[in-house]
Amino acid sequence: MRLESAETAEERDRTIAYWDCYFPLVLTVHSDYDYFALALDGSPFAGGVVHGCAFTIDEEQLPPEAPSFAAFIDGLLLATQEPKAEWPWDLILQTWAAS
């Protein structure tokens, strides 16, 4: 994500280094390409799930949206029980509702 738009080799290298530390779980295309990703070893939030925007990945130091994948799933399940899910959960639920 974002490699095609890299204008320099340095920007491409930063993008690759970033995604070496995060495994994408959800990518939304109806927004600003928001994503949720599992933080891998090498990330300061290893084991957590972060939320960000694919256009600004090299500028972000993301705090975890959930401290673990299990907590992420729990938060998502709770959001499905709400009449209107709060941000950022609504990003995922809008994607599922549209499919």
C-alpha cells in the first residue's frame, strides 16, 4: 500500500520498512484508505492492533486501537451491538454493510 505513489527510493524504503512491522487486517476504500493492522515484532506496539490512514503511514506513530487481536475482535463485536457504531469501528462496519 502506497508503494506505487512513492516518489523517491527513500520514501519507498520507508513504506516497506513500515509494512514490515504491520500486518494489514482491514483496509477501507470508502474513506481515506483507513486500515487496521496487527503490530508485529519491530513495532513499539507489537501484538496490538493499530488504526491509521494509508496515505500518511511514514508520518505515523500509532497508539494501539486494541492491545491485542482478541481485544480488537471484542471491540468489534461490541460495536456491532450498538445502533450506530463509534469511530473507528464504524469504518469496518460500513465496509461490511456495503458488501
